[in-house]
Amino acid sequence: MDKSSKIYIAGHRGLVGSAIVENLKSKGYINLLTRTHKELELTNQKAVESFFETEKPDYVILAAAKVGGIVANNVYRADFIYENMMIQNNVIHQSYKHNVKKLLFLGSTCIYPKNAPQPMKEEYLLTDTLEYTNEPYAIAKIAGIKMCESYNLQYGTNFISVMPTNLYGPNDNFDLEKSHVLPALIRKIYLAKLLNESDFDTVKKNLGVDTTQEAIDYLKSFGVSSNSVEIWGSGKPKREFLWSKDMADACVFIMENRNFSDTFDKDQKEIRNTHINIGTGIDISIKELALTIKEIIGFEGKLVFNTEKPDGTMKKLTDVTKLNELGWKHTVELEEGIKKVYDWYVTNN
């Protein structure tokens, strides 16, 4: 990519997209193209076609998606499969029609089977049953991978798919109902600390409510009090977490230095599993994660694990051999990253 190339970042306000925009700007790219959800509805085929006809981007980074945690994925199943498939179908197809030089499609490691061998290699895709709670989202992302592969093989496009592990960082979703585990834990434990310190004004401001009792009652519904924080499940499942700015750096590295032809063995008779895992290759239990966050925030209450709630998959760790061999490795370790994102959250909320 040239520094003046027109690069469209779909989903530029999200966790990944905002980090990619920041990374591109830091590297001197001056022609970045963005649209808010209100400005461009990516599920609208005609709107997306009109956008590509008018703007004619040289490169596309598809970071836009409907995302959420275990609760949101399980409750809003139709929304997750419909919206994600519509977004990626429209953007990928219009990228082909308008001769985009390279596209990067971002998925998720939830594409792998629930009981996939650990760590998860790219070749484990479609070898067994998916985790039920996020199956619709996973199927949408698998369809995106296969769409990129198929367009490359039929039309000679240069569309690359990357599958990041659990991400966290600035501009994350900290919604108490719909966020992923790490930002949810940060916000819950932070609010519990504020309650413990009787800092009710900050709690009310954070929640957008008028009275202290309203705040206390609302937080109670999420298992948050002045002396305890409830966490779904046993705390035994292990997860891998990647700092969003590291993820962004990996994405830009691939866009600058790698092509679809680099993602598979040239001796393969059948070209498949061309996607690239992006992660650290290091995991931590939810209990250890919660204790680390508790210590960093300085909350002196208890963590209560509700074993009546689902754990989800017990272990999800990516094999990042392919990524490392392509020339990229993470730089920010988890404890440092948690401190950074906690400071960001407190400053911005």
C-alpha cells in the first residue's frame, strides 16, 4: 500500500477499527476512508454499492460486525447471523465488483469447534460441532472466510481472512449486559469499588441514573454490590486475550506485507483453511483474570462464582505458528494491557 492509497476501514469506531485507524495514521497513511453507521448502513446492499461506486477505495479493511458476549450471542441469535452475513456479503462482493486491490476480513476464533484440540490450528475449521451459544455468529464468520477464499479462487481477488482471539483495549464495549468478559469484569469490579468507597456520585454518573438507590438496585441485578461481584460460571474456563493495538498492528502488517498466496501451502490440492489466527498463544483462567483485575483496580470485596450459570467452552487457545511464520508476534502482555485499558476506561467514563 502507498501512503496515499485510499483505504476504507469499515467499523472504524469499534474496538478493532479504531485501533487500525490509529495504527495507519501513525504509519503515515493520509487517505483513510470512514463512514459511521448512520452515514452508511452496511446491511443495505444498494447503499453499499453506491458507496463503492462513488468512493472507489483501493484497499478495504472489514472490521464492522455485530458483536457481543455469551448472553447477547445466545439471546439475539437471528440478529447475529443476519446482520453479520449481510455486512460481509455486501462489502466483500462490492470490493470484487470495484476492483479493490486487497481486502482484510476480520472474524473470530469462535469459528472453531467447541471441542477442538488445543491450541487451535487453522486446519481444525469445520471438523466438528460449534459452541451452541455463539453458533449463529460463528457460522456467519465461517461464511465470510469461505466467501473470501471462493472469490480469490474464482476471480483472482486478494482477500485475506484473519481470526483474532478475544480482544480488549480502548473503545471496547463495556455494556454490563452485552460486553465480553474482560471489559465486563473491569466495569463491574470498578463500580463495586466505588460502592465500597461510597462514591455514589461517580456511580450515578457512570450508570446515567438519578438516585443512589436506583444505582444500587440496577447493579444488584448484575451481581454487583459494595462487597462482592458475581461472575458467571466456575471461573475454570481458560481464555486468551490480545491487546487491540497489537491486533491492529498485525492487520496492518498483513496488509502491507502479505497476500492471499502466502496463506496456504502451494502443494495443497485443495485450497482451504487460508485464514490466519491472530493471538498471543497464551491463556489464563477466568478466575485468574478476575483476580488480576481485582488487584489492579484495588477492590477489597469478594468474587463470587455462580456455577449455575454456563461456562461456555472450557479452553480456547489459538495456535499462532502460522502468524509467527508470516513475520508478526504480539508485544503487549496481559497485565500491562489491563492496566492500560482500565486507565483508559476511568479517564473516559
